[in-house]
Amino acid sequence: MITCKQVTKCFGDVTALSPFDLNLTKGEFVVIKGASGSGKTTLLLALGGMLRPTEGEIKYKGDNLYQLSPSELGNFRSNEVGFVFQMFHLVPYLNVEENVQ
């Protein structure tokens, strides 16, 4: 379902994600843990289509996420993945349902 091949992410001289391969299948539960600054958020953002890797490819159901058009990538993020951020950035005058739409 999600396949990563030699994915790397660098920010200038800092390597946030060293080259790695990953294969996740439907229904599989995975824990991502590590020390602060170890790349957990970078990995999740890349898997969620929000942060392009420096190198490598991330495929979802066979499609390379970062070869999708901007609208296709937006549809992927809207329909296939969900995130709960540490800083929720909720709109105070919206109810719960409206905040997650």
C-alpha cells in the first residue's frame, strides 16, 4: 500500500532522513518512535504528501506521490491520510466537525 525506496530528506547540510526502504501493507499497525530530532515528523510529512523527499520515491497504491499533479496530491491528502498535529491550529468559532473538514 505504501512503499518507500531509498527515501532521503536533507535540509541544507542536515540529513533529516538517511536513505531507507519501507513497505507498509493495508491493516498493518506501525509505531514510529525516536528521540527528538530523529526525523519522525519529517517521515510522516513525507508519507502524507506534504514534504517532498530530496531523493527516492514514495508510492501509495502504486502511484508515486510526488509525480501526482497538485490537485491529485490534494485529493490524496484529503481522502487517504489524516493527521493530528501537536499544535492543533483549530479555528475557535468552528465546531469539532467543521474543524476537521
